[in-house]
Amino acid sequence: MKQIVQEGWKIIRYNKGDKTTEEEIIATEYPLTVYVNDEEFATLVCTPTNIEELVIGFLASEGFIRFYDEVKEITVDKDRGFAYVTLNKELEQDRHASSKRFIGSCCGKSRQFYFQSDVMTAKTVTSKLTIPAENCLALMEALQSKSNAFQKTGGVHNAALCTIDELLTIRTDIGRHNALDKIYGYILKEKIPLSDKVIAFSGRISSEVLLKISKMGIGIIISKSAPTDLALNLAEDLGITAIGFARRNTMNVYTHHERII
């Protein structure tokens, strides 16, 4: 059974002209094929942890389910790399729509989505939650300190569901979007209320990441990395506070500054 990291990979290390033979710890890359209602649906390349949450979060993020109760059964064959999902309904959405380009507008503002599924699932966040600036930095520091797989490999991303005071749970994956889908799956399975929650995140805030946050209904994302311009345009429009470069004692608040006190 595959683990989050693989140890003992032999390498030749060059350092200032010296050459040594060493063993390296490598992040595991794992293909997972998902079947929905007995039909092959998608293959996700991921880290083989919290697989059920990943599948649930992926289906919700793509707009194929809204609630965990819509899942009748889910079975994971981890050794062979398959997940079998049976829903309590037929798939209402055209499964190919998630790969079709869509450009639309909403509420008088120009809003651009990459995929049709985003139109159905992205939502404006109206959270009134506020958070002290020092708490944002403390949450990011806590995430970094608990990122054991990253410290060993440098090859994974981490996402944490938080209150304004503490990390509640952390998910790890080679794909930053997968880490967020695992958090989303956890939220749906456990029916977590989100009005007082924050996401701390290790990766770049891309438009894809920002849309996943909006689909969860969370109003604040804190990252140690940079945002993209499309992500910030979406964050402004969708009511999300995007914080980047949260490192040591500094951070940049890009959108909806009113939530930071």
C-alpha cells in the first residue's frame, strides 16, 4: 500500500564540486481512477491519503453533488488505485461540461469562469467574519510547522481548515487543488459550519484555488505564496478576502480588507 512519501531513493548529490551518494525521501504520486454510478468518470493524480474525502470534494467542486447525503456508497481499492461511487441520483450535469469554456457576467460585473461547472457552483461569500492580522500570521506559521511531508520532500502542498485562533485539520497532497478538495470533502462529510472558518494554504492562489474557496463558502484564504490577477478579480467579485505572502511578520491583503482587524 502506497504511503505519502517513499524513502530510500538513491541519488548523487553535487555540492560545491563535491559528489556524494545519499538517500532521498520522495513525495508519492498516485493515479486514482474514479467510477461514478458504474461509469468511468475521471483519473486524479494525487497523494494517496484521505482518498474518500478527495473524491467527495472533487465531485462537489465540479458540481456533481452538493451534499454528502447524495453519496449512497463509496468504496476505495487503494492497492489497485480505484474509487467506486454510487450516488442516490443520476448525474444531472453533463459530465463533459466541466471541460467547456464559459464566459459570463453576474450582478453587473464582468465575471469570467473557465468552466461551465463553475457557473453553477461558485457562489458569492457574505461572511461577516473578521480576524486580527496577527492571527493570520500565526495560522500560517502553525501550518508551516506541521507540514512534515513538505519538510521531508519539498514536493507537496498543505491546506488547513481553521478558526481565527487555531488549525482544525490539515490535508496534504502533491496537487494544491487536491489538498483543497480533501478539505471540502471533510467539510461535507462532517457537516462543518463555515461562517467562522478560514483556509490556510501553502500554494499559489490561482483562479482555480479561489473558485474552490468560493464553492466551500469560506470568506478568507491565507497563503504564503502569490496570487494571480484573475484570482484577485474573482476574489473581489465573489466577496473573498485573499491574503498572500504571509511569511514571518508580513503579509499582503489584496481584496476585501475590511475583514482584517
